[in-house]
Amino acid sequence: MIQNEYITSSEAAKLLGISLSSFYRLERKGYISPAEVTKYRKVYTKKSIVELAKRYVQEQEERHKETAIKRIQGSYLYKRSYLNNDDDVTQIKTGLEISKKFKHILSQLRTLLHNTRLRSRRSILPFAVGILLIFIPLAVLVTRHATEVSAWYDDNWNYRVKYTISNSGSADADKKVKFDIDTETIITDGKLQTDCGDSRFTDINGQILDYYIDTVGGACNTSSTDYYVLVPTINSGDTIIYHYYGSPYANNGTKESQFSQATFSPTSLNAASAETGKGPVAYWKLDEGYDKKADTKIEQQIEIMDQVYASTDWWNDSWTRRQQINITNSGSELTNYQIMLTITYDTDMQADFDDLRFTDTSNTEHDYWIEEKTDGVTAKVWVELSTLPTSATTQFYMYYGNSEATSESSGTDTFVFYEPFDTYNSSVWAGTGDYNVTDGVLRVNTGAVYSLDTTGSQPGYITESRMKWYASGGVAGFHTADAQGYQSGNAGSNKVASLMNATNQLGAVWFYAADGTTTSYNIANGTNVGGVTADTYYVYGLAVTDSQVQILRDRGILAQPSGTWTAPFYTYYGYFTGINAGGTNPADVGIDWVIVRKYVSTIPTSTFEIENSVSDYQPSDNRLGIIQFDPSKYSGSTVYFEVNASTNASTWSLSRSEAFTAPGTTKEYTVRLKAGDTSSNSPTAGLYNITDDNTDATATFGTVNDQTVYIKGARLIVVQSSPTGITNTQTNIEVGTNQNTTTYTSYQPLTDKKIYNYNSSGFNPAPTTYFEASVKSKSDPPAIEQQINVLNQEFLVTSTTYTPTDNSLGIIHWDANKYTGTQEQQYILKP
């Protein structure tokens, strides 16, 4: 045995630069083995100790080299362009080149050890110092970038905000931290789900953190939403947390209850500016060809919709039919507003319209009153709606199809004031002369009949009366004023809107109005608005708006002079002095009914959609989105229909249909939805084939008792597979995200854009590319005007009757299914 090849344990520990206890710990773990063990000592070869040092250096080299490569080539730095200048890149590359020289250095060390047999025990110490001098700058550089950069958690989230938790005290762990976030602004900008469900929090390494929204302290969609985030480690100094949002299909991520852990109060909590990731709305489409490789498979998604839609449950199964009615209000918001509808008889209705009912989309019934009807033909119906928002369209439903139902028409419930004069109600009316109620009509022969209390308050109301004059005579009519009567010439300076016949004739009806500021009729002084026919009913209306006083007959405006007044008002009939009329003998007037209702000059408009039954899908149009699927772009494909659905608008889950074979030709698809029927059918989303007018696939979810259901995403899943290889497919590449609106007439970049570098040489064979985007008209609903040509020739006639008698000038076929709200007919042109 050559003495200098062996060393003792203490000598080996000194050679490694570690304590003797650390040396024995390495020995117990199996990293070091003695060469010889005697009763009195253990000895080790110098070569084994040097090999141990070499392995440690190599491990450190590989670990730092791998981290550095990731920093320069991986998604953390290089791909996401966080290295913004060449100096950063050069520094890291230089560090890598130094790392690459370690094997050469170690090889030289091995030769040196062989030649010298480590005659100096401390010769390894300068080498270790050299290693540190090389690696410390590289480690510092990598660490510096690690603190600045965090990879994007998930590209399905479009936005994130970096929060810095500053802690001037000692480090802490497993505490919840409160974040006050203005979610109202983010939701208004369309970047966050309305229930805040797509919020996610991560640490700087992308680790998901649990969070809870304290709805009592600060609910979602407010300027200060209280998020409590459970943070595992809070550094002494700064801790970085990211808030991600903007994923329309994400399930709700909040925990159901508050954390039991204590709350940590940071020294400060600062938010950086929001960062934007990538998000879909616009796409490149690439038709690609693939080499024939065995057993290949591709799965792709084609998005159809990305909005929340609720299928309202059927209000009552005893009613078999319903129609959706859309009310468009182009003015300011209206509350408790009465809208008039003309209902055309449907064979599913009772002939007398007794089975009509009206509900909102939440199945709350609306009050209604049938003004008049012709059984089996039409009905004029007033419906009271709780709210009509500003410049918006409101939907509600009309139900019918119940042969056992009885009418619930109620003017009292529908209007501010209603009097049908079925009897004379002395608690509501008082009179001064001769009057009576017969067959539902109030007849005033002398004096006046006036309301004991005010019937409304101007401005913003109209009082309407179905009334008639039996014959000519003294002045008599229909009056509203701030008192129960007014004096001749308005000597008492009353606020008045009044009409009466001309003295001893019916050829003229005079209109008077005053705002009460003078002893005169300073708005309208006896304006002639046309005569009437004796014993004939008319619906007269007296209205006061913010700027006009109007008189209407049969809902058409006769006069609308400028002026207004503000006051509660009374209603009375007969002689204009009302309570002071005594037995004055004017012309006899008859009043069938009187109503007081909300009034605006710009009346909201209504449209009816097609009839639905309880088993039908909703909506009946294609508002949820349309895609065009061309099967020729996907060889060997099987297609699924998938939706992101919920039964409570809080918990969402994916539901997928059974596979169906791709159509043989190009088809257009949209999405429809129906709720459970409480008996045998669960909620179902349908892939509606617009081209063929049928449902090609269905995805079910929930239970039969879920009668209000929601979807917020729907897509086609296209799966291509082939044992011999896929030869044709079409790929969607996202290049843009949501843009709420634009007024530019020239091209402008999107606010939240995504840049895609397209190089056709990267595809073999070269693809055919398309660009498409989903757009929506700002007007709601959008207006479309089209022309369908019927005649394309000259035709001269001198006859005063329609000619020709045949269809020689042209014929077209009108398909109502292509134009919502129309009826299918054939048309010919006759000059």
C-alpha cells in the first residue's frame, strides 16, 4: 500500500472543506465509503474524495445550465420577449459558454490529480473558489430575471394584474390577504364574467392560490370587491401575486366559505397596470395538408357562441303555447308603463281571448286589460311592464292555449286609475245635477260629475275616456284640472287641459289648456280640433308632457301646443265649472270608461316572434351565433357538439353530445336551448342546422326539474383520425380579442390585440388562408333593408282595373322562415 494514496476521515473532511460531522452524515447516506476499516481507524482514498467533489460540481453545472437555457430559450423569457435588449441575451449566452467549458476543466483536473496524487491536501480549495467565481454571476443574472418575469398562467385567460405585497416585518405563512378590486369597471369593459367566476390568483411561479369573495363586505360587480386570497408564503420584503381574468368559459373559481386562517395585513399592497394576453374573436383559417403518417389524430374546436343565455322555464304547463314579444324603447327609462298590443287570434287560443296571460322572462305575471275585442279575430290589450330600460329592447311572453282558463283582465290592476262605470261608485265620484249609470255608461244630463280625489299627477300621464255626445246643446265635455272645476276664462288661474263641444253644435270641439300662471288659457284657447257625430263613441285623451299639452282622438294627436304644468289633477265630465256647475243644462255626454296611464310622446314599439310550445328550443332566431361548417376541409372527421352549461348561473360544467358524422355538404349552425319539463326530459342544448331546419345534435345536462338553465359557450369539436394519415384539415389561429365598439372609418389596431407571425413556408403544402371575424351591428336590433325584384320588363296599360289577369309579369315565392315576423305567400305584380 502506498501511504500517500490514503487519508483519514478528518483529512478527507478538511480536503472537502466541510466539518467532520457533515462528512460522517454523507457517509451514513452512502455518498462516501471507506477503503479500509480496522479496529482503530477508517481510511479513504484520495481519488474517491476527489470524485465526490467532481460529481457535486457537475450537478451544479447541469442545474444552472438547464435553468439558463430555459431562461433564454423557453417561454419564460425568450418566447414572451421579456429579454428586451441584446445585452441581457449576451450575458446569459456568455454564462452558458462558461458552463460548457467545465467538462474540459474537470478533465484537466483529473489529469492533474493523477500526476500529482494531490500532494497538497488543500489543492481543492482554490479550485472550489474558481467554481464559485464562475457560477455566482450566472446565478445572479438568472435570479434577477426570475424576479421580473412570471410565465402566463393559462392562455385561456386574457388579462392579469400584478400585485406586490410589501411586508416590513418578518416572513409569514399560510395567511389570507384581502384584495380590494374594482370589478365593476372590468365587467363593464366586458373583460370579466358578471359573477367574477373567472378570477384566478397565482404566485410568481404560476401556482394556483385559493380565494374567496366576501359578498357581504364587497360583492362582485362593485367598485370594491373583497377577494380573500390564501397565500402559503409571505416573504419579508415583497411577495408577488397575479390576478388573472377574462376567460368567458371558466367555471367559478371562488371557494364557498371564508378561510379559517388569520388575515395578514401587508405594509402596502400595490397593483401594476393590467397586462393583456391572447384571446379569441378573430382567426386565421389555414387549409393544411399532412403527410400520410399512420394512426394520426387531430381534435379541434370551432366556437359558436361566447355569451351567457338563459332558457326561461315554461310559466305554466296548462298553457300549451307562447310567443315572445319584444318592446323597443328608444327614449328614457320607463317604469310601470302600459303598452298596447293588438293580438291577432290564433287557433290555439280561446276565441274570446280569455286564456291570454303575460309574464316576464322570470315568470312574473304582468297585469293586463282587454280594451276591446272581436271574438275569433283580434283583441286590443294593455299590458303593464315594470321597467323598460333606456334605448333597449325588453322581452316578455304572451301565453295561451288553455281551454279551461278564465279571463284575468283587470283595468284596476293595470292602470294608475280605472273606472268602467259598471255601477255608480259614490266613494269615487260626486255630481251636481242630473246623471245616472245605465248599461255600463255614465250619462251626464245637467251639471257635472267630478272625481272626489285626484286621479293622477302631471306631467307624464294621459287621461283617456271612451265617450260620446248624445246631441248638440250647451258646452259640455271632458276636463282635467288641478281643481274640481275652473272658472270661465280661467279667472282662477287653474292648471287645465279640457275639451268641450261648441255651443249648440257638434261640428266643432274646442281645446283649452293653461299652466296656471295667468288668468287665461295661455297654452290653448279654444283650438278647434274637429267635430263629432252624435251618439258615436270616440276615445279622447288629454296628456301633459315635459314640454307640451296634447289632445288625442282615437290615439291620434289632434293638437300639441308648447307648454306644460306640474300638479296632481282631478277628472270630471259635463259643464266645465265642475263642482260649481249646479244644474246648468249643457249637451248630454256619455262615458263608457276612463283610464289614467303613463304617457310619452315617443311610444315604444312592439314585435312578435314565432309561436313556441313547451317542448320547443329557444331562442327562435339565430342570435346566439352562426358558424359555417365545411366538411371538405376535414378529412375523416367525427363531430361532437359541446356546451358550457349551468342550472344556477353559478356552477358551470361541460356537456358533450354523442358523436355524429360530419354532414356531406357545407352547413350553417347555431345554438338553441330548452329547460327540463319536470317529467321525462332533462335540459338540452341543441345544435340547430339552419340550412336544413333541424337539430343535428343535442347535449343534455341537469335534471328534469331544472326549469331555468343557462349556457355561456358552445362549440363544435371536430375529431380527425386515420390509420393511414390525415390528408386535409383546417386550423383556426386566434389573432384578436373582444373589441366592444368602434367609430373609425379607417383601419385601426384592436385595443387588445394578439400578434401572429404567419410564414407560409412553414406549411407543406402551402395552405389557403382566410380571415374571418364575428361582428355585430351597434343598433339593437340591427336594421336590414333588402330588395327582391319582381318585374324586369316594361308593361303599358290604359285600363283602370288591374291587368294582366295571369302572372305574366313575374312571380316570386316569399318564404317567411327566412324573414322573422312575416307570413309565407306567393306574390305577383299588377300595375
